[in-house]
Amino acid sequence: MVTISGENLCLEDLYRVLIQGEKIELDENSMRKVHESYFFLKEFIKDKLIYGINTGFGPMAQYRISNDDQLQLQYNLIRSHCSGSGQQIPGLYAKSVMIARLSTLMCGFSGIHADALILLKELINRDIYPVIFEHGGLGASGDLVQLAHVALTLIGEGEVEYKGELVDCAKAFEAEGLVPLKMHIREGLALMNGTSCMSGIGALNLMHAWNLVNWSIAASAMIVEIVESYDDHYSNELNGVKRHAGQNTVAKVMQNFLTDSKLVKSRAEHLYSRKVSEEVVKEKVQEYYSIRCVPQILGPVLDTIAVAEKIVLDEINSANDNPIIDYKSRNVYHGGNFHGDYVALEMDKLKIAITKLCMLSERQLNFLLNDKLNNKLPPFTNLGTLGLNLGMQGVQFTATSTTAENQTLSMPMYVHSIPSNNDNQDIVSMGSNAALLARKVINNTYEVMAIEFMTIMQAVDALGFAEKLSSPSRQIYKEIREVFPRFEKDAVHYKELKKVRNYLRNKRFPKELSVQP
């Protein structure tokens, strides 16, 4: 099991739960903090005014709430904010949101009753996902609308995804023998007041971002082989004179990828060891930038992902609630830890970086399809009859239009603050929007890369290079050819494109061929 403590949840833990289906358990020491925080708050509020417990919310905080109405206030908060719209966030992403919220509540600074965390754990382990919608979050007083839909599930209301179907929450609870959460002090606010929607989606974005970098390196390495390029552009000697960690990591993985290739040339052996007498050299002395600048292009992408991972995980392992209930200092602190600027900015940077990766993929694809550029492949890697058959011509349109959409989606959300909540939330992060747009960019990029790899397969066959490829390249060639067979006559490709895309999403690279720490 993966233990949730609110302190050290990492991307590998999330991968184990979200992708490999492992269950979670709650750390006992952290649960003691949760109990301490709750019982301290229960005593502390008896003669004090505490926001969101015996006051209204936001600009209505000036209104005092009677003792008799305090628990109803929490229900009212949840129900009134279940106002999301747009597309439903897929169940796996909803599960990640739930884990992110559970982690931050396990920090023990929210004064929430342990019942809420135990029930949240059960929902996660039993794959009961709240219906959460894309639209609604400002990421300022937290992801209020999206997290309200999580809280609604905990009180046994609304709809959930259960065993592949959309059902009433009450029906799923009855089937699983679960009892809805009852309010104790501030469960509604504690469940909703934080950045867990943007962070949960962000964590899954990061898993896929790392994966896309790995695939981009793989595609680049295979193109190096297809064009029988020189080995120095990804060498330690060349890249080592620049001090960027990402660039040197990419170069190293390319070296590992191409170690036993029979196609890559040594510049020293091929050019330096003989006298060049031609006035016009037929062979390329240097490749196009999309081939020889891969470490310099993917290096900053890699570094951006690494920084984003640290910040998103710091957020998930932090108390992003308001107010903060500190039982150790015997005090309650009001402020803005629910503000999502950290995650919002990283998601914007992430989608820009992945869009650049997508652009690299599209340019490499164009190189392979344009015989006037590569000077060695048939037009559109057409293995049939030129003129009669069209090869990969049709799918290039899809890649080009999808890349263009990514370029438009890369405009930042972080600077699009619009005041709301009677101007109480006068500057907001738009973090969930940023995370969801980054997700869209990532999904688009898988589509472009699937088309690139389909083209690489055809190129390898056009040249008869399959047996000369490096061992990792040969393995990829073999696996993709199982879902996308060689073709000469024109055929419908959208189903094959989907299969290749799913293959790219689901395959995990061995450590020596991966840039992920």
C-alpha cells in the first residue's frame, strides 16, 4: 500500500495508485495530528469568532452564525458551490484530485474530523469518483467549485462514477456499505478551501510530461538512425561545455538509446580520417536543427518539468487551507494559503514546454515526409505507387492542425485574473484552468507523436533498416508494428492512430532510457 502522511507523497507513489491500482492507507502519526487539531479547535471556538465556523463566507464574513446553524452552514457551503459546468473531468483525474486533497488534510492543520479522511480514503480505494466539471475554479479561495463536488460525494449526495457508470452517490454508498459524512465543525470548508484540483490534475500532467520527453528522445534517436547522422551532436564532449542539467541528461539518454546502432556514423571516422576533395559535398555535414539540436531543445523542457514537479508536490504535501488550525501553538491563523499561484504558474510553463516538444515532433515529421528535405525517402514515406497512393499525406494535416491548437492554448492563464466574489477575490490564480489546458496540450501532443511514430515505422521499412536499428529502437519498431502494420495501399488510419497513441501513453521506459528521476 501507499501511505498518505501529508509529508512525502511523490510522483512514483501517485503512479502506483493511479496507474498500477495500488491501495492507500493513512499514516498513524499523521492521524494523531488530525485528531489533535480537531479537538483543539472544538475547544478553542467556544468563545471566539472564527471565520467559516461561526461567520459567513467571503464578503459575508461579517455576519455571525448562531450555534444552532453552524453545522447547517457547512452543508449550505457545499451544496451552493456545486455549480460546475462543461466537460466532466475523467475519473482518473478526479481520483488524483481526491488523493491531493487527502494529503493536504493529513498535514493536521485543518481542524477536520478524522471521519472525513477515513471516508475519503475508502472512496479512493473503492474507485468511487465524484463528478467534477472542468469549469468553475478560480484557484484563489482554492478550487472551491470543483472541490465542492468532492465534498458533495462525501455527504452522500450528487453523482459519482462507479464501476464504469454514472450513478447517484446514494446508490454507490448503499452498494459498498458506506455511511455519508456528518458535519462536526468545519468539514465543508476544510474539504473545499484549497488547491487540490489544480494540484491533482497537475500531478497527472507531470507523469505524462515526463513520458512525452522520453518518447521525444526515442523518436529523435530513431530519426538520427534513419538519416544515418553523426554521433557528435549528442556527445558528452559537445554538450558538456554547456552547464544545463537537462541538456546533458537528454544527450546521455540519446547515447544509451543509440549505443549498438549500426546506422549512426562517427564524424572522426567518416570525415576527419580522410581528405575531402569535393568542391560540393553531397552528404550533409550538419543535419537540420530538429535533428542535431535535440538536447538543446528538450533540455529546457526537461528542466521545466523537474521544477514543476517539485512545486506541485510541495503543494500537495502542504496545508493549503484557511484558516490554519495550529494545535501546537494553540492558535488559529487567517490568511491565503488556498491561493493557487504556485501551481498555476507551473502549469502555464509546463504547457509552453510541452507545446515546444510538440513543435519539435511536427517538424521532425515534416522532415520525414518531405523528400526534398531528407533526400532519401519517398514523398510522404509512400511505400505504394507514387501518384496513385498517398502514404502518410493525410495524417500530416492532423498533426499540423493539432500543433497549431497547442500553440494557441499556450497563452498563459496566470495573467488572466478577473475579480469575483463581490471583489473579495480581487486577484485570482486560474490554476485549475491552467492545469486543464496543460492536460489538453499533453493529450494533443500524444496525437502528434503517434503520427510521427507511424511515419518513422514507414520510413524504416522504406529503407530496409529494421535490423540495423539499435536494440531499443528495434523493440519500439516491433511493438508499434503490432498495432500499426506496414501498409502500401491506402487505408483508413484513424483507428490505428488511436492504438499507437494509447501505446505511447501506457508504455513505461526502463531507467537507462528515461529522463525521469
